[in-house]
Amino acid sequence: MNTSIEDAATKVPAVTLGFWVIKIAATTLGETGGDTVSMTMDLGYLTGTAIFLSALVVLVTLQVIAKKFHPLLYWFTIIASTTAGTTMADYTTRSMGVGYPGGSIILFIALMAILAAWHFTLGSVSVATVSTPKVEAFYWATITMSQTLGTALGDWTADSGLGYDGGALLFGAILALIAAAYYRTKISHVLLFWAAFILTRPLGATVGDYLDKPIDEGGLALSRPLATAVLGAFIIACIFLIPQRAGAHPRMANNAR
């Protein structure tokens, strides 16, 4: 019985309130951490992307090799994906010269293409199925592209006149509506999960920018490295204090019948 239950568990965490708390903190750290490397350290977006993508590849490989869910490994991989997403989005929207609207459209199309390929290949894009290397490959590709799109959306919203605080309030309100839809409507929970996952990134991006951008640009001008360190400590504390368990694979429900 124990073996079948373990085999039926996914290699990603159960989606709980604690999951979303850590996810939002990780996306905020992704913004401050990515900006620390590309701006504060003046390494540029391309070099920053190379650094974070290299770390992401290593961590995803370890995640795929792992036999079961490991909280620290999973969340470090999420952090690597969100910092890589920050520098990739900045490179797309700024260095490539397509701007925030153009970059957001390009990244949205790329994300939809990954999700479509995932669904066409395996028949589902539910995180409850993340337990094999093939599904994990699609999962982490989707995660990374959603982080990249979210960064561009957050920057676009802030730049459109709402500012960083206004952008954070907008995305927070949309996420509240998604949460209400999850509990009060029959809209697909898989669809709502990915909508929430994508939109927590621009929320984190706008909050991160609000913390570290200059005051004359609407930010608080806090130290990027310090903000990154504080957020990192908060995430690690949450990982140890908030119960962490693997999500249930559909096979677990079948075995219980």
C-alpha cells in the first residue's frame, strides 16, 4: 500500500494556500534577483539570462532525476525559473527592441504553443500528472515561459500609467476573482490554476519593481541585493514552517476506489 501511494504522488507540491504564498514570494525574488545581476552588478540581460538558465538546467535535471518530491529542490528550481524569466523578458522587450506590448504578445504565443504541444502529446496539462520525465519537461518549459511572460506583463502594466503599486493592485484583484471562480463556478480547475500561476508572476514583478526602483520612477529605492536576501530567507522559512507534501496523482484516486 505504501509503495502504491508513493508511486501515485506527483513530484510537485499540492496546491494549497501555502503554495501560493511561497510562489508569490518566489516571483518577487525573481524580479529583485534578476535585476540585481543584470542591473546592479551591470552584467546585462544576456549574461544574466545565461547564468540563470544554466542554473535552471542543472536544477531541472536534478528534479527529473529525483524519485519523489523534494521541497527545497522544487522551490529552488522555481526561483531559478523566475529569475531566468526576469532577464529573458527584459532581453526580449528591451534589447530586442519590440517593447512591452510586442514582447508580451511573442511570449504569450510561445506559452500557448507549449501548452498546446503538452496537451496534444499527453492529453492533459494538469499538474496532477507531473510524475514522469516527459511530463516534467513540459511542466518546467511551461513554468519558465509563464514566468517570462509574467515579467513582461508586469512591466507593461506598470509602464502604461498604473505604476508599480497600481499594477500590483490590479493583478491582486484579478487573482482574487480567479480564486472566487475556483470555489464558486464550474470553470475548469486546470484552466484556473494556470491562469493564477501566470498572473502571480506579474504580481511579483510589480511588487519587486516597487521595492527596488528609484523613487522618481515610483519605487521605494530599496537595495536589490538586500531585498533579494530578505525574500530568500522568508521563502526558506516558509518551506520549513508550512507543511510540504506532494500533490496526488490521478492513480491515487483510482487506487482508493
